[in-house]
Amino acid sequence: MNKIDQKRENEKRILKVMVDIYQRKHPQESKMCEDLYKYACLRIDKCPFMETKTFCSGCKVHCYQKEYRGQVKAVMRFSGKYMLFYHPILTIKHGWLSLKERKRKDV
């Protein structure tokens, strides 16, 4: 597996964890969560900027439809608070990569 494929899989794994946390706390929205995850995986697989970006939040082009973009923001905003408790290593790694990206943009 090459570096770009690893980045895609890592992004999908983080998204899956966040969607699962959201779904655990909002079981009535399980259908929305399944649809959102499938849609996001399709977008991640087709992303032409995967080589140069870290995560979708750091991308200049937002390829999600407005409806899904709002749902992803809501899921991430909610799940982000719980990530450290459920997956501390993944959370630290995600934070480290995000920090590196911000520092790279500042230079």
C-alpha cells in the first residue's frame, strides 16, 4: 500500500470512529450516520488533493454537498469531545498531524 492509500485509509478510520461515537449517543440517527459514512468514503476515495493535504478540514476545495458538509461538521464537533476517551492514541496522532499542517502553512 502506497503513502496516499494509507492517508485515505487513515482518514476513513478516523471518520468511522467519529461516526460510531456520534451514533452511539444518537441511536435515532443511525440511518443518517450510515449514509454519511458511505458518502464521505466515496469523497475520500475520489479526492485529487490527498497527496498534499492532511484532512478535509484543511483542504481549499470542499467537495461535500452542503447537506453532508453540515452533517460532517455536526458529527465531528460532537465526537471530538469524546475521542480522547474512546481512542486516545488516534486522537493524539490526529492532533499532531493537524498541528504539523498548521505550522507548515504558516511557514
